[in-house]
Amino acid sequence: VKWTRMKGHGRTIEKLLRSYNNSPSRLLDISRQCVIFENIKDLKKCLETIIFDENVAVERIKNRYSTQYDAEATGGYRDVIINLRLISQQAQAIWAELHIVAVQLLLLD
């Protein structure tokens, strides 16, 4: 796991204005973490574990490793981004079940 900071104010505002037509409901990666894998098998296992976790509600998956993804659109950059909410009783107890976070899955090479 690579511990990352929250998206900075400047980048958040830039993305909000440039990409999301000033709609903050579309900002889904202010809170984020990154997990780096040595191989695609382990990345896939992690993705499946998250998808099938009963305490997680997956809101969106962006799979830039897919063969249908045009890597030229991002200069060859590839990853998997999962936007999710924690929906466990603990999350609900502190009113956190509506907060969407981003988990980025990357290959080391």
C-alpha cells in the first residue's frame, strides 16, 4: 500500500472546473489510496475481494488494463480505479457510509 494524501485543493478545483462542469458530486477521488502489485494475478485477486466484500458498495470501476481501453488516451498510463463506499455497521454508526473513496490498483512495472 502506498499511503497517499488527499487530493490537494488546487487540483480538486482544477478538476471540478475543467472536467466536471463545476459539479462537485462527480469528484470521487478526494479520499484515495493506492495499492501496488507485482503481478496481474494478485491485482485481480484484490479486485475480486473488494467487489465481493459485503461491507463494501462498489460505485464504479474504471479498468485501464482492459483490452478495450485505449491507452493512447492517457499516454500509455494504466490502472484500475475503484470508487467505493464502506457500508458496514461501523461506517453507518459514524455516518460515513455515503462517503465515496477511490482505491487505485497498480502494477509495479
